[in-house]
Amino acid sequence: MSRELRLRIISGVILGVLVLALTWAGGIWFRFLAVAIMVLIHYEFSTMSGAAEKTPLANTIGWLAVVATGLFVLTSLPAMALAAITIGTAGTVFAGARGRDNVWAAVAVIYAGFSGLALAEIRGEGLFGLMAMMFVIAIVWSTDILAYFCGRALGGPKLAPRISPGKTWSGAIFGAAAGVAAGIAVALAIRQGGGWFIPLVALALAVASELGDLFESWIKRRFHAKDSSRLIPGHGGVMDRVDGLVFAAFAAFVIGNLMPLTGSPGADELAARLLGL
């Protein structure tokens, strides 16, 4: 076993255990994790795009928006966090009127800000939030693992050769199927039933996870980067590890806010809506 592979396995296990432990703990502990992911995503994105050199004013506004969003996420003020993301995005777009470079600074704020906000809101404070977060994680991890192994074993037509030459349609299809199966398994394990829409929600999150992977690959290709950073030994950067998770969280956040509430509202209302509780 090579040294790089050992590092990859060790760091992967440590990160996996940490994420699951903080997901289980919930509350302020998980919100700290969500904010840490948000800050590191913004750091990696702005570094890859060269925002500090190309658009220093927009980059400064972006960082202020991310810090403000993080404080509101930590203090459980989602409406204020959403306002900070919106104002920060508008500020970066119009700062200095530098055109396309400013747009990338705005994308960094949106991508990072909604990562932290969506993750924190899905997890919430109680049992429903834990169920919803485990539902999302199970779908994302199953999709990612099966897509990788089935894609390598079966090969076939490329999914998006100009963006990520290694990804295939076979991997995407089997990965999505695995994500749906994992989502149904979690729904059955928590005995909530979930109704007919659980497989549809699971499919939407699995596809979102795959789109997140493609989006991050496209961003790296756009800025000629092999990895988003070197923060994680053997794995590259944080964006390289959570690309699918944050896009699935975006989708879950939107779906959860659109679904009707079937039970009594509470601290984990979004999670209850997502799971049909």
C-alpha cells in the first residue's frame, strides 16, 4: 500500500467519524461544523479564482458576508443568514464593476453561504433533524461509492467528458439507484414510512449529489486546479470531499421548504417536511 493511499484512508476515516459524531451531537456542535465547511469552501473557491488579486474589494465584501452568515448560523438566525448571503452576493457583483471576475466572487458567496445554512437547517436541534441529516448523508455516500465502482467496472459512454472525463453514464445511473435504495433504507429504519414521495426525494438528492460533483470538477477545470486545496492529506481540499453533500443539502433545503408539514411544527420543521413526518 502506497503512502498516499494510507494517508487517504486514514484521513477519510477520521473525517467520516468526525462528521458522524458531530451529526449525532447536533446543536451548536453541528452548527460549528457547518460554519467550518462554509468558511473553508469560500477560502478554497476564492483562492482558486484568484479573487484577492483580481477583485480585492469584491473579495473583502465576500468574506464579510461569509463571516456574518456564519455568525447568524451559529446563533440559529436563518433569515438573517439568508439576508447576509443575498446582500453579500449583490455587493460582490457590483463592487468595482469588474464584470466576470466579480461574478465568480458572488458565486463563491452563494456556494459557501448556502452550504453552511442548508446543512445547519437540515440538522436542526432534535431527533427529526438527526434523521434527516442521516437520510441525506446515506444517499450522498451511497451514490458516490457506487458511481465510482460501477463506473470503473462497467465503463461505457462518458457522462460529461469535457468536465470530468472519468465519469460515465453507467456510474451515474447505478450511483443514483444506490442513493435511492439508501434513502428508502433509512426511511424504513426510522419507521416513519415516508409515503410514495421518499424514493422521489432520494432520487432528487442523489442526482443533486452527482451534479455537485460535476460542478466542482467544472470549477477546478475552469481555474486549472487539480484539487481545490491541499488541506486534507490524500484527499485534496474540503470542496473535493463535500461537493456532492452540499449540493444534496441545497436540494434538501429547497424540497423541505416546499413540502407541506404533515405533523406538528417544531425546532426541526424543515427536517420533518423533508421526511414527511
